[in-house]
Amino acid sequence: MTRVTMTVQEVAQYIGVCEDTIYNMVREKKIPHMRARRRIFFRKDSIDAWMEQQEKQAMIRITF
């Protein structure tokens, strides 16, 4: 069975930021995530969609 979730550490490495940044984004509800008790998980497809959305929003801000 293939794992579909990523940890804070894996997401930080995947998008190229430090783990503290991911924790801050989770606390501020700026990145899609889910919790299982005290652990934080991310679905890779949700992170990919979120990154694409962030990129589109950045392009809109640049053009206006």
C-alpha cells in the first residue's frame, strides 16, 4: 500500500522551507493539513494543488 500523506519534515523539504515555517503556516491555517491527535499530516495532492494556486495568485498580483 502506498502512503499518501507527508509529515511536516517531508513537506518542508518538498517545498524548500524550514520546518518552523510549516508549523507557522499550519497554526495560521495557510496550508492544507489534517491532524491525527497531535500529529500533523499533509496529502501530497493537496500540497501540489495549493502550490499551483499560490503560483496563480502570485502571477495575478504581478500583472496588476
